[in-house]
Amino acid sequence: MAEESLSVRYLKGVGEKRAALYAKLGVETVGELVRYFPRGYIDISKPYSLSEAPRGEKAAVRGEVVAKTGEMRIRKGLSVFKVTVTDGERDMLITFFNAKYTVESLKIGKEYIFYGVVGGGFVTPEMSSPMVVAVDGADKMVAQYSLTAGLTSKMISANVRSALDKLNGQIHDPMSESIKKKFSLCGLEYALRNIHFPQSAAALKAAKERIVFDEALEICVGMAMARRKNAGLTGEKMEPKSMDAFFEALPFEMTSAQKRAVSEITENMCKNEPMNRLLQGDVGSGKTAVGAAAAYFAYRNGHQTALMAPTELLAQQHYEALSKMLGFCGMKTELLTGSVTAKRKKEIYQKAQQGEIDLLVGTHALIESGVSFKSLGLIVTDEMHRFGVSQRINLNKKGKNPHTLVMSATPIPRTLAYVIYGDLDASVLDELPKGRAPIKSYFVGGDKRVRAYGFIKKQLDEGKKGYIICPLVEAGEEDTGELFNVEEYAEELCRGEFADYGVGVVHGKMKASEKEAVMREFKEGNIDLLVATTVIEVGIDVPEATVILIENAERFGMSQLHQLRGRVGRGKEQSYCILISDAKNQVARERLKTIASTTDGFRIAKEDLRMRGPGDFFGYRQHGAPGKDAFELQDNEELLTAAKEAAADILAEDPELSKSENAYLKFAAEKICEVAAR
């Protein structure tokens, strides 16, 4: 364990400068480095011959170096090297840029595996700046890591190998032999070695299952501890009250799913322990109305409600909707955000303290020291994962163990929700309100872009609005010319296709006040087309927006694409989502086809879960936990259920996790428990 806590700077090949780069990734010790898992792998186990290599996409080819040129300087700061390789039947020309040491290391007459995009003609294929791996003793699955400027996957692999050698035989495995045997799990050191340097497909599968099982076990134990902790609290017990006035005041009839959720929530709030319920529903499923019903129930019982949203715009939207919805029922609603004047804040503080406010909607401003309540009975949190643990705890302290309702537009697969929350801790909205037409989605290539522009202009000419989403803010943000950025994209649209329309730009590098101003203009009608990054993923509700075009769609996760799509279809007009991608990768294309073929958020979330660990769904993930593309959770239902069973076994034998063998599990579970219990 002492070696694991050693600073990475003391590893061979690291030093102070590289250690500072690792710190940006949250990696400071040797133990953290070996737990910095790959985001994916490049499979070079079956390289193509030069004649069979697929053109226009990345592939591994095997060839012998037969010729090299010297350095050719094109301009200051740019040098080019040419290398010719052969497989005995066909030659390939490889171009390297600013890669003097790489080219010098290539030996004439020696075979290598080259991985890159195969271009050129059929007779003489070409490749530019490929990854190079020596055939002798090469890893057949090459790990790829999430990076920061100055670090490459090759560097990280080399440093991880040094770290594993240093820790050889010293990695403590906290899992008991009985648990490993019962659930057919490999040892931790074996898992760590094969997660970075897989010896075979079977070894990688075993390593993934052990790492994911560990994470799932931590979640299950942590949530079990949270439930046990909550069971000892009294909460603000409420009494059954009629909800007729609320339902009659609504300008629409709730769906059966909404009515079921309201019933579950109000029954929960009448129990002795405080409610800790997740309200999950697809985009547009009506979570706000259910939250309003919960606030009304608290009001009928003489208690106040606080609703915390992640952005000022979203808080404003909740305030406008809820003040109308609940005003008819006699409730007084106020808005508290960072932009509220000091004088107005003081008035709101006083009203909340005296009980003159029934529902206080706000941002993190709700946790400011001046805010207090006469009787806070319910906290509603929208998109909880966007708040820090301390913020949630501080809001909870404004009352005496108030009930908590967490609203999330990120559907969690039912199996995972069952494992984490149990049968009674999650309410699901699986119906769209009447009058909402499913969004029509299309996956097309870049050659259809101009046609898509024409479709968008037709929507704008009818008085509707649209979005265009790009993955980057500005040029040079990533070392590639293949990705669109909002600043250049918007400029080109203003000069060209959309010169006669109002075009706005919004992205995460803008000041909060600037973002709010642009989005408000878009909502109020001064901007027709909004070019944005994922900053609009949550927090903008414009019923007039009927079309969204997403560039480089392969760069976004499935659930994220579904969230972005949810920015349209907020009104009664038919809405559309256009996914543009020229990705050749078959897996990426299948994901986009899935998004285009269904609006079922639960199906999408289940597929998305295969691409990342469960911790991402609950906002507690630390660096080093399984990453987005690292682990496909094959048979995840079986794995998660096994983890829940293991958690029950461990807690039955050691309820307080006081045994030394459970020390690490206790540490990890307490972090999760702290989040869940609040």
C-alpha cells in the first residue's frame, strides 16, 4: 500500500513536468495511475494485408520497412518524412510529420504494424502519421486514454507499465476469496494488468467484469447504507390531503404515469422517514407538473418547498411555470438567483423565514447563508448530478430532514434503478403528455448538409425556431480539422445560407450573464437560429423550436444526443432532429441509427449504459472509475444483480464494515452514501 501512495513523479519516465500533467487528469499517485482506466482499445491482433485494407477508414496493416527519406522541411516548424513499407505483394507510402525520432527508430528490413487511415489508390495505398507498433512482442489490444495536452496514450501506457512493475505482488485486493469464488471474479492485480494490457479477449472480459463489479458493489453498499441511515430519521411526516384543487387548476389532464408518480410521492411523504425519491422521465414527460404536485402537498401540510435548478434560465422557466400552476391554488412562489438585487434578496430572505413564501425556486443562491425557512418540508432538485455534494448537503440543512425529490431527464435503466434504489425509491414517467408528437429523427452524411439547411430555413420561414449544435467552441480546441466549432460555423452561416435570419451563438466559455442574455433573446424571438455547444442540453424550453441539427453527431454520447434532441418537441408542432456524421466506424454508425430509430429514452439509456459505468448516472464518479468507452456491460443485469447480492452478503456479515478487509469498500461506500442520503 505504501508503494501505491507514492507520487507518480518518482516513476521512471515521469518527473515533475509530466506529474503536473497527470495532476490535471486527477492522477497524483502510483495507485491512482494504475486505476486510470483506458477509454477504449485499438485492436491490432489481425492486421490486414495492403491489398485488403479498407480504404478511407482506420485499419491496422503489417509491413516491412524497405526505404526511408531524410527530413524534408516544408516550412518553419514543419518537417516531413517518407517511409516505404511492403508486405511482399504491395508497397505502401507512409508520411510522418514532425516525427524525427519515430522515423529514426524504424529499422530497414524489420516488420511493424501501422495503424491509421488507409488512403491513396488501390495500387499504391498511403497512410499519414500512423501509430507504429513493433511486431515482436507487441500488445494486440492497444489501450487508448482520455488525455490532456502534453500527454499521449503511448506515454501513459509506458508509465502504467512501469507502475505495475513497481507494484508487482503488492496490490492489495480488498475482496474476500469467498466473494470472488462465488461470483467467478478474477483477482484485482490480474484485472488491473489486463485492463491496460490485455493478454487475450477472455482476459480483457474477466478484467472488465471485475472492475465493473467493484464499482457496482460500492454503489449497492453505499445505497444500502444510505437507506439504513435515512430509516433512523423522523423527517417532516405529513398527513393525507385532498389534491383536487391542484388537479382542477391544471390547464391539462395529467397522464396516468404522472398521476401514479404523484400518488407514490404523496404516500412516501406520509411516512416517518424522509422521502428520498428519484423522479425520472424522458424529455417532455411532465416532471415539472409532478414536482408542482409534491410542492402543493407540502403546502397543504403547512410546509414550504425549495426547488433548486442548475442554471438561472432553467430556474426562471421553472418559476414562470410553477407560479402560474400553483398561483391558482393560493400558493406564493418567489425566484432567487445570483442576479437578484441585494435589496430584493433581503426581502425574499425575510419572507422565507417568516413563512410567507410557499415555494422558493432558485439556483445555488438557495444555499447562501442568509436563506432560512420557517418550515422547509420538501426539496426538489432538478438534474442533481449538476450540483456538488456540499451544495446538496447545505440545502438539506435548511430544514429538519426534509423530504427530497430528485428530477432527472436522464432515464436510468429499470434494472439499474432497482439495484440502486429498490422498488419504492423511484418513480418513472414513461408517457408523453397528450398532444405531443414524437420527434422525427434522421441520420445523414455531410453531403446532405445543404439540403438540411433548406429544411431548417423552411421551418424558420413559418415562424418557428431552430438549433445547430457543434462539438467545439473555437478552432484549434482539438488537434483535428474534422470537427466543427460554433464560432466559425455561425460566422459562415451569417455570411452565407442564413444571412437573412437572426443567428445567435452560445457556448460554455461565455460568461453566465452573456449566455443567459443570448438564450433569452432566442426565447423571446430576436434570434431565429441558435448555434451552440452542449451548453443548451439542459435548461432551455422554447416551444417554438421545431428543428435541431447536430454536427459531428458521433462525438456525443447516446444519452447526450437524446437530451439535445429534447430541446425541440416542447410544443404541439411536429419537430425534427437531424444527426450529421461522416463517421466510418460501424459501432458509431449503429449508435446514431439507434437514436434516429427510437425516442424511447429508456432503450437509449440502457444502450448508453453499456458504454460507461453506473457511477456516471449518479454524479459521484471519481477519476479512475471505469470510463465512458472502456467497458461494455455485457449482461449488465446479471452483473448488477450479483453485485447487489454480494452487498447483502457483506453487510449481513459485517453491518458496520468494521473488518479490515472491508476498509476500502467502507471508504468508497460512505462517499456514495453521503450523496444518496442527502
